[in-house]
Amino acid sequence: MWVGQEVTFLDSVSISILGLCVVFAALVALALAIIIISKILGMIIKPEAPKAAVVTPAPDPGIDEESYAVLLAAISEEARLSGEEIRVVSIKEL
């Protein structure tokens, strides 16, 4: 490329700046292309209305309140927490 020539510091800085400008120009072009394509697709494809969420009833706990209270008391005593700090999601027999 520069056969017989020595590259000066100013030449190397200008080549580096030119390379950075090319890279950032390509990145800006890609960003603009993505924005334009997303706008076009947004006009073509209309978002569907969200469907109403199906509410399923809570399953039967399968345990009476007295047994539930005993289990909660045992867990809170073992964990050294109050009953208000514990939230039982489900009880399964092992």
C-alpha cells in the first residue's frame, strides 16, 4: 500500500478516525433501517385486542382449617417467623 513510504502519526490518526466514522455511519444506517421497517410493519400488521383472562376458581385445599392452623403453627415455630410472614400456596402430602 505505502511501499517505500513511512506512515506518519498524522496519517495513522486520520486513517483511524476515518475507520471509526465508517463503522458508526453503518451503525446509524442499520438503526434507521430497523426503525423504518418496524414503522412499516406496525402499519401493516394491526395488533389484536387482548383476550379476556380466564379466571379459574381456586382449588379446594383438601384440608380442614384446624389441620391448616396446626401446620402453619409448626412451620412458623420451626422457621421462627410469625404467621403473618408466611404465605402458604399449597399443601401436598408427601
